[in-house]
Amino acid sequence: MIAYVNGILESIEEGNAVIDVGGVGINVNISGSTMDRMPGVGEAVRLYTYTSVKEDSFSLFGFLSRDELSLFKMLITVNGIGPKAGLSILSVMTPDDLRFAIMSGDTKAISSAPGVGRKTAERITLELRDKLKVTQEDMLRPSGVVTLDDLTGGEASARDEAVAALVALGYNSTDSMKAVRKVIKADESAASDTEALLKLALKELLAF
């Protein structure tokens, strides 16, 4: 119903922001991560919103990016995940981290959100994995530096082998993919060399 609110940040507290839009204060529910990235009181802000309409309430949930809003909408399609639970998950996970967790089946990371148990996290990975149009290759190029074509053939194989090796060493798949992504972003020449990727990714993991 309401695509976004664009105005002046009147006040902010945990879980809620008041946006002054033409002299009208609008309450918007926000995640902890959104709160951390909000501008100062008195500054302009735009929040992309989801409108929750119930029999006895009308609520807005706001995000600083369309990407985060899109993931929120996807989360609340899962049985048992309402707007508050979706907001809770996005309070502890960035959009990229959530994609990694869903694609890799990392239910432990998802269940770290308050109010989200293991079974609910399993349901999220099961129901959303196929819905996510973002592939692992997409996740490895958030800055646009590495393209899909750059990660085909031998390079894709090297990346997958490096991630598999890290998982075999005891690291979780989410952290492993993040480390490999960071290495490729910093040095594209390492993208086709499994051994080089593994060594550099290990350094990244040890630095976490």
C-alpha cells in the first residue's frame, strides 16, 4: 500500500522510528541493523516499507534498501514467520549473510535471531532456498567487480573446491563462502587457483 516514506527523522528508539512527512509523524517499525544505519535526528531519510494490516492494527515496517525489504517480504511468506520475526532475523543478519545462510542451510545462524528456533530456521532454508533467485555466483559479486562470466568453468570449480575444503576443516559454510568471496573481490587472479584461494581464505577466517 505504501511503497516508502520520505521525510525527516523526528525520533528513533529501539524497534521504532518516527518520520515527519509534511508535518505528519509516521511510526515505522525498524530492525536493529536499520537503526544502526539511520541518519541523525533532524536529517532526511527514506524508508522502503511493508504495510501490515490486521483487524485491529495498521503497521509499517521500514528498511533503508529495497533489497532488505525484498528479503523481508520473502521471509514472511514462510509459515510461522510474521513481520516481527522477519524483523528480528534482519536485526542480526545482513541481506548477504541471510542469503548465504539460506543457500548453505546454515540454520544455526538463522536461529541466532531472538524468537527463531531451530525448526523455524530449518523451515526457512527449506522453503526459501529454491525461491532465492540469487545464485552463489551472484553472492560472490556484491560490488559488481566479479561477474557471472568471471565465475564459470574452472574458476567456479576452484571456488567450490575451496569452500568445500574449508568446511571439511571445520568452518561453517556461511563463513567459508564469505571468506572466499572476499578473497576473489580483492584478487581476481586467485579465482581459478584452488590452493591460492584456500590459503588466502584461511587467513581471512583466522582474522575474523
